[in-house]
Amino acid sequence: MFHHRSQSLLMKHLSSSSLSLFNVARVRTFSTSRVHSEQLVVFEEIPLSQISPKLSSSTTTIGLVTINKPDKMNALCPKTAVQFRELFESDQICNNKNLGCLVLTGAKSNTPGKSAFSAGGDFDFLLERCNDQPFNNSARMLQFYNSFLTPLLKLCPVPTVSALNGHAIGAGLAIALATDVRFVESNAKLGVNFVNLGLSPGMASTYFLPFLLGHQSASALLLTGDLISAQRALELGMVYEVVEGEDQLREKAIEFAAKIARNPPIATKLCLKNLRMQQLEGLEKMIIREADAQAQSYADPILKKTIESLIRKSNEKK
């Protein structure tokens, strides 16, 4: 079992490697190359003047970040993590003085009604973890979490809005929970189904859900793995608004981002700083515990059999 001694070693390793949520800005997690054969994270800027014609002289822009793996329901893998982190570290976001707000969404599926914001961790990545050692998995999972959470909570200089254009499950939902405001398409299902696979919840889901929903509602979702409707998510306070139709959702989220971006930037950034300080309180310790717990889960043969079965079923559908 991976208990106190190993956890102590992990903490020492993490400290020396600067992998905490507060110090990972320049860590190269899974790759050192910025040349990617497949663009899994896409960035574009939309001029505020294009959204609000009255502001024709404004240089402010809205950033749109798209997780671009629609053939796998925008599942998250190490390559996606690398590109996500590198984008937020780049001048396109981190040092972009024109950026007023950022919208995060998932690539639209070519099959109508089959889009997802993100279905969570890629099965091939999860299977690799099942075949690795607990200590390695603790470090790897913490790196994986930080590749998404640090950009959103520490590197991004502006407010973030999620446009959940389809199902948001597991780590996919957790990433959305790290943004400031969430809009969701009316047919989307949301949930954290880690336990259904035999995996302890990760990506700060055990932190964000109680923080946003309260202990009881968060416990119900985390312990059952149930998926809920967009309307139920609205009732629980998980999302801000439900929108019918993917295109309408994107438009609504961008318009909302523009509303934020029209405000004086100094006031917005100071407000955001206070909000994020509250968000970050206790988060670092929680994700270390989650990484430890997931490392123990990966050692369970039941999880490996479940993942292998899901991969087979997925391949049969192709």
C-alpha cells in the first residue's frame, strides 16, 4: 500500500521538483517540445469590437480555447495537457495585454448530437497508469492535474468562462469547475463517474464540488458517479445558465465574456484576485491527496479490467 512513508517521499520529491500548484509555471510535464504534429488545443482571439460594434475603437479581445479531440469526445491525455499548459504560458494568454476574458469549450463533433465538452481522462492514458508503479503514478497524476489547473487558476490573467457544449464527465467536468462561470448546452450530461470505474476521484473534483455545491450534494455525486442533466446542474448551482443548441451556447458564452471584458480592467483583475485566493485555499493539499488515492486505485486489478473492457468496446464501435 502507498501510505505515510511513500507519501513523505512524494512530498519531498514534489517540493524539490517545484511541482506544486503554485510553482509549476515553467515545468515541462510530459514533453519539452513546442512543435506538435496534432493540435489538440486551439486558440483564437475575437475582437471585442466585433461583438460590440459600439466599441469599434477598442483593442480588447476575447480568447477562445478549444479542446480539440472530437473523435474521442475531447478526452484528456498527456499531449493535451502539454499543449494546454504551453498555450497559457505563451504570450497569447499569459502576457496578452489586450485579453479581456477567456472562453473554454470543446470541439464540436461531426456527428450531430454527439459533441462533448470533455469525457474525462483518455482510456489509453488510464491503462498506462494501471501498468505503472504507485509512486510514479502519484507524481504523474499530480503533474497531469497541474497542467490544467495551474493555467486556469494561476497563469490566466483574466476571468474564465466555460461553454459546456456537450457531456462533461470526470476530469473534464473538474476542469470546467476550475473556471469562473459555466454555461451548458441543454442536452449535456454532467458528472464525476470515477468510482464507477474503480478509480478514486481526481483533478480536484473532491475540492471543487463541495466548495460549489456543499457537502451533501457533492458527496451524492462523487460517491454514486451519477450523471445529471443540465437542468439539475443549474438547480444545484454547478452552472450559471442552460442554453439550447451548441451554436447558441457558444454565442451566449462569448457575449457574456464580452460583458465582463467591457468593465474597467483594474477593477476586474482585483476582484478576480480575491476570488481566486479563496478558491486556492486548501487546494494544493487536496490534489496531492487525490494523486495519492488515484495511485492506489491504479494498483487495483478491477480498474485495469474495466478500462481494458471499455477500450475493447470503443474499438468495436469504430
